[in-house]
Amino acid sequence: MTSLIDPSDTSTPSRGRTYRDHQRPLWQRVLLSRDVAVWAALVVVYLYASATVPFFDRPITITYLLLDVAPILLIALPMTLVIITGEIDLSVASTVALASVSFGVLYDKGTPVVLAAVAALLVGVVCGAFNGFLVTVVGLPSLAVTIGTLALYRGIAVGLLGTTAVTDFPEAWTDWARGRIGESDIPSIMIVFAVLAVLFIVLLHFTAFGRGIFAIGLNEGAARFSGIRVERTKLVLFMLTGVVSAMAGIYYTLRYGSARGDNANGMELQVIAAVLLGGVSIFGGRGALPGVIAGVLLIGAIGSALRLADQTADVINIVTGLLLVVSVVGSSVLGWIGSRRRRGAPEPNSTTPQADPDGPVSNREREDR
């Protein structure tokens, strides 16, 4: 019997399709992404509004736009991580209100402003931990849990103050919340946001913890078998959402100079709409923080332009709701198109046996070769 290997054959053996074969060129992955599309939409909306809406291109408009969206920018950072895992937190606006009221009540009772702020942050941690406990330990769905705590936290906030409000806060703190960085038009709160944005981007996109977040969203069972502590990860994320929401509540209180139980009413819709518009999948497993930041700014720019055009809050809510629906439907449609294209793509270097040029041969003849 002769050898099956021909020493004179120098051809490269066929191989299966590798990851590099599936990979798109770098320029396509960068330019043809949801993040770049949202940033491009933001530029288009800004240019169009600057040309058609009176006073929109004024520096003071940009300042107030950033002041208005600052709480949404803050809350959207941890909310992105929560939604990537396949969960959701609808209680963030109520946590903002409860932290605001806690901060105001404690300061009104004579607590130093710094201690009152720390206590309000602890309230946010407790709210997030309670949500996380019900989801990870009790095993309840996050949608049902956070709908319940949305009403619970808001009810506690209204119950603590009733129809009254705390308005006498230190002028130095309120001036900082409304102030700008030096002589620029950028509000001071953007410093806090920039620091948190860098921390969350590094956490999500450059750490093992962040890779675990994506793995949980893609397949929770596989992530658990891979050694990822799914329950602990989700609990940490809910606590992060709570503490950042409390931070937004403190800023909200100081910026408007009022602690009330109805503060930030309806803000959860804007946060979730911005996150989904920024390219995060509602089903989990996909998303990036740069696109989410652009989504927040896009919704803020549209809202600011509509207000300057004398549109009512109802119209702004309708537009925000439409953007939320479009982002969910668009993400599903793009995912379906992508899956169809992947299934229809031919496999290069296929290992399927080819026809013998000498015609069919028996097993005995093949062995003799």
C-alpha cells in the first residue's frame, strides 16, 4: 500500500472559515456602526435646528441644553450596563425623587449639606440593592420589580414632604450646579459626567467585568457555566444605577433649588429612549456607551428645538415615544437583516469533498492510492 501523502504536492491544505474571514474591514466596523449613525443624526438635527429654529444656535441655548440633559446623561451610564445584561430599571426617576427629598429633608433638619448629600447617596444604594435583591435572589423579572418600586419610591418621596418643598439651600452649592467651567459655555456638572463616563467606558469595554456583562446578555446560561457570577454582577449593576440616580437627584435639587416629591417625573422614559436610540439592544448582549451619549444629546437637542419652536410638553413626549419605538423596531429589523445575510453567505474553502477527476472509485482502489 502506498502512502496517502504525495511529497511532491506543495499546495496549501484547505481550511475551514476562520474569525478573520468573518470580520469586516476596520473602516466598515467604525463608520457603518450604530454609534456613528447616531452621532451623524445629532449633527444633522443640530444644523437643521440652527438654520430653522430661532435662537437655537446661541451659546446660552447649548448651556441650558447640557444643564437639562445632565441627569439623563448620568443615569444613562449605568442603565446601559443593566440593559446589556437583558434587565431593565424603570425606578430610576423615582430614585432621583427619593434622593432629592432625603437630601432636602435632612438639610432642612440641620444636617450639614455634605452629610445630607452622602445620606442621599446611601438612599440610592439601598434602592438599587433592593431592586437587585428581588431580581437576583428572589428571582423576579426586573420589569415587574422596577414597575413596583417606581410607585413605591415615588410614594415614599411624596409622603415625606407632601405638597411642600425644601428650597433654602446654600448659595455656593446652587451656584455650582448652575455654573459653568471658567468662561466657557460648558456647565460645571459636565466635569462630573466626564469622569463617570470614562470610568464606565473603561469598565464596560476594557475589563473582564464588562465582558461578563455582554456574555450575560448574550446567553445567561452559558455565562454562568463559564464561571461568571451572574447574580452578583446584576446586583452590582442595580446598585450602581441607584447611586448614580441619587447623584442625579442631588444635582437636580441644587440646580432647581427645590426638593419635591414629584421631581424628575417621567425621566425614566427619556433615559430608556436615549439608551435604546444609542444602539443598545433591548434584548441584551449589544451596545456601546459612545452611542448612548449621542442618543441622550440627540433627544435633548430635539426637545430643546421643539420648546424654542413653542411646542408643548405633550408634543415632546410624543416625539420621545416615537424615537423609543423606532429604536426598538429598527434594532430588530437590522438584526434580522444581518442574520439573513450571514445565513446566505457562501463558505469559502469549504471542506465538502470534491468530485474525483478520474470518476468514482471503490474503497479498495482508494486505499491502494
